[in-house]
Amino acid sequence: MMVAMGSFAFNDALVKTLAALFLLLAHQFIVLAMRRGDVAVVVPFRYTNLLWAIALGLWLFDERPDRWTLLGAAVIVSTGLFTLYRETRRGASSSPVLSRR
């Protein structure tokens, strides 16, 4: 049974409330990962937000990114992957950013 509130149904409010709670929880986990994890390892995983945004845009809104958007996303993701590769190959002790802590 749906209780109508004008043009806004109760189910809509429930879905939006749950979405807000899950986003809050996800944000808290990101903050914890940034506090406890090695920044060189954690930051590249944040770039997956860009890939999720493209996938959800395709699925929910049938929105296709143009070639410039895909090129920019490829540059951002490849930069993050290269940073991850470089930092894991070099090791944390020789990294100038991590040695200043």
C-alpha cells in the first residue's frame, strides 16, 4: 500500500532515505581507508568511482559518454594504475612522499 504525498510517494521517500544512508556508510568507509591505509594504495581505488558513474549513467539514464569523456576517464584511471604500479614496485621505504611522515 502506497501512501501518496502529493506527487511524492512513500516508497520514493524510503528509497531515497536508504540511498542516503548507504552513501553515508560508504563515505565513512572511504574515510577509514584513507586514515588507515597507505595513500599510494588507497587513492587509485577511488578512481573506480568514475567507472561506476559511467556504468550507472549507461544503465539508469541510457546516457552514453562521448569520446572526450572516455579519453579523460582513461587518462585519470591509467594515471592511478601507474601510480599504484610504481609505488608497489619501488616499495614504501624509498618513496619521498611516505618518508616525510
